[in-house]
Amino acid sequence: MAKDYREFSPKGCVIYCDPPYKETKDYISAKDFNHPEFWQTMREWSCDNVVLISELQAPEDFTAVWERGVDQSMKAKEHFRATEKLFIKCQT
């Protein structure tokens, strides 16, 4: 079940987030997704949790811990290669 991440205040959890990928096709349910707000929340959650975020790119203070090339398509004749990654917050 998908829920809005802003509904939670986790502590001591392992969390997997799969936000709408930035600079890709918008889904109707996430048309106004606020990426800067999302990443700031992930920074805050990372203080008390292990947070894994699936994305194609992330702010510089996040590190990719896994990646894999995938074929993506929006239409039958339009395919492109992308690299999906899992990011965590770098600890300073």
C-alpha cells in the first residue's frame, strides 16, 4: 500500500522509499511531488533510521549503495537505458 511519507515520524526503523523519479514522466497521483521537501525529510529520518531511497539521482550528501541499468519505456517505440540506484544519507 502506498502512503504519503509526510504521514510518518519513524524512529529505529529500516525504511525503503520509492518516490516519483525526478525529471521523468509525472504520474497523476504524484503530479506536484516536492522533491526538495522529500530529500530534507529523508535527511531528518536518517538521523534515527536506516533509510534507503530508490531514485536515478540524489543530492550530494547521499551515497549510492546499489545500482542497476534498466530499460525504460513510455511508449511502445520509445525505449531508453537508465541506472536505478539505492541511496543512503552520508554520515558526517
